[in-house]
Amino acid sequence: MISETDKLLKEFINLHPKFIDLSLSRLEYLLKKLGDPHKNLPPTIHIAGTNGKGSTLSFIKNILKNNNYSVHTYTSPHLEKFSERININNKQVNASRLLASLKFVKKINKGRPITFFEITTAAAFVLFSKYKADFLILETGLGGRLDATNIIPKKFLSIITSIGIDHEEFLGNTLKKIATEKLGIIKNTNKVIIAKQNKELENFIFKKLKKMNGVYYYNKDYKFKKIDKNKFFYQFQNIKRNFSKPSLEGDHQMENASTAITAAIVLKKNNYNIKINSLGKSISNTKWPGRIEKIKYKNKIIIFDGSHNLSGAEKLNQYLKNNNIRPNVIFGMLNNKKAFEFLSIIKKNIDILYPIQIPDEKNSYAQKEIYKVSKKIKLKTVIVSNLSAINRLLINSSNKYILVTGSLYLIGKIRKKYL
């Protein structure tokens, strides 16, 4: 039976404007009617980027929690329940509080056109303003400059994680255009962390940042530097020694963990009580489901990875290669993503592909469409009628590894079956 919360969320989807544009005007109007809750938030850490936002947020959240700070967080998308997106004082928002906030924004919005992300972000801001916390960590939904989360007037700290090609229809089709949109979250703060980028993009970003004072930067040597108006100066200690290997799988998690530790050092330098000896434990016991997440099931190891863009595919492929894993793969993807390019990247490190249309997602590739793509790149592909049948087949196969990838929405539909 569908819950009242789920009914409301479906109603919100139907409010979608006929012509979508990235704009803050709809949300600005609604928030004003709600009493401007976005102007009454805890010190905010704002994170934008193509990949690594959620992992970096989780590392920072765990560091703060282990140093006795209370934290609100806002992430997207969710795996199984919408309430996963909103944490109040270190805990997932409870059903009654969430429902009350959703009802309130529905009442005030009065049926006006607005995107699902905008109206649910408004509901989150209502909650964040109502309950006190030491910090709020916000993850952007799409882009940065015109993302709904960027409506807040000021931030304590802005973080840009790894930038790649994604959402080109909104953000542009080059890394520089996309980076410019992501950098739009840097406002009303002199504290910024830039995670590892490719060299060309790194130079482009730094030309833009040179005009700013007090910018903190993490680079490929696990070091971070402070930038003044005219030059880079003062190199801090090598922070690699401060933590053991993250519990999150993949070499890229070392980069995300280092970005989070850089944030911790910035907080410490701004008189927050962050214990350096807490960082290792915080990094090593952080959990973030659905991102190269391994689960033992019967005699198999199931790997869930919600990668859906090309830079995510490259990180996943590197993980498979480094660990000599050649899994059978359950693959589903939204149809605005690049299935051909994604599968081409991981092709050499997978065994058999089992395509599936993501259940209850009308905007996902049909099974036959994925099959056509896989045949073009000569990838061994087997068509099985449904997820249950694929599951039975793979559990009884000789291959020890099963990989589920292509979309976090797909992960959300499958993961609970193995827990």
C-alpha cells in the first residue's frame, strides 16, 4: 500500500514546468512564501561535482560526528526511500516530520509549476531551519550555479569534487563549461576546496580562483595548499599518514577521503575542535551504500555500483582491473545516459552482460535497446525475462562475482533483495 508521503511525492512530480530551465526564480518565490527558511541554516558546507559528492559528504559527516558535532545532511538521489536524502542531527528524518514538511510546502506552493527537486529542497530547508545543528552539509542535485541548493545566501565552506562530462543538455558539452557551472557554488565564502582534477581543468579552475583569498586546495600528492591573490603558497603536511585505507572501495575513495580530511583541517584552523587522531577511524568506518559496495550473499560476492557517467565507468573499470575481478553484470540505465560509451569502458573487465529495464522507470533503456548496444561492441550478452530469473541464473553460475551497475535507481530496486 502506497504511503501518504509517496502520494505527495508523486503529486510533486506532476507539478513539473512544461519548459524546464535551470533557474532559481521558482524556488525563490516559494521560499519567500515559506518565510525564507534557507536564511536560517547552520554553518553550511556545500558540495558540487560530477562524481564523489556523496562519498565526500559521508566522510565529512562521519568526521564531524566522531568529534561530537551534530550534522544535518542533504543528498540525492536516494536508493530505496526518499527519507534517505534528509538527515536531521545525524539521523535519517523520521516519517512524521518529513510528511509534515511536505504537506506544508504543498499548501504554500498552491499547485504552481515547480520541479520535483526544487519543491523537495524547499521542504528540506524547512526542516533544517526548524531543528538546530552545528553544521549542514548540502550536496547539489545538478550543476551548481543554478542548482536549487545554491539559493542559500552564504556558506562556511564550498567543495568541488571530481568534474567530468554529465548532464550536458543543462551544463554544456565541455569540461570547462561544466566546471564553470560547478564553480558557481563559490559565493560569500573565502574557504574553498578543489579535489583532484585533470591537469587542463586544474589550470582552468585556478585561473578563476586566483582572484580569491584563503582558498584551500587538495592535489594529486595528497597535499593541500593555500592560495592568495597572486600565487600559491605554504604547503601543509602530507595528509596521507592521517588515515588508513577507506572502507569504501576503489582508488578514487582515497581522493574523496583526502578531500574530506582537507575540510577537517580547514575546520580545525577555524577553531572547531577536530581531533587529528580521530580522522583515521572516521575515514575507515564511513559507509556509503551503492558505491562499489560489496555484499556477501550465499556463495557469491555482489558488487553494487551506481556509476552512470563515463568518469564513473572509468573508476569502476580501474577497480575491476586492479582487483582482477571479472563479474557477470546486471546492467540498467536511464535513457539520457551514454550506455554505449559506458559499456565500452568496462567491456574488457566483465564476463557476461544481463541487460534489464529498470523497474518502474519509464525513462530507462529497454532491455532490447541495451542488447543492441552490447552487440555493437561485441559484448557477450544474455537476455533473461526479469530480475528474479536473472538472479536465479547468476546465483547458480560458476562466476563468484555479480556486478549491478548503470544507475543508482537500479541499485535501489535490487539491493534489498541481497541484505
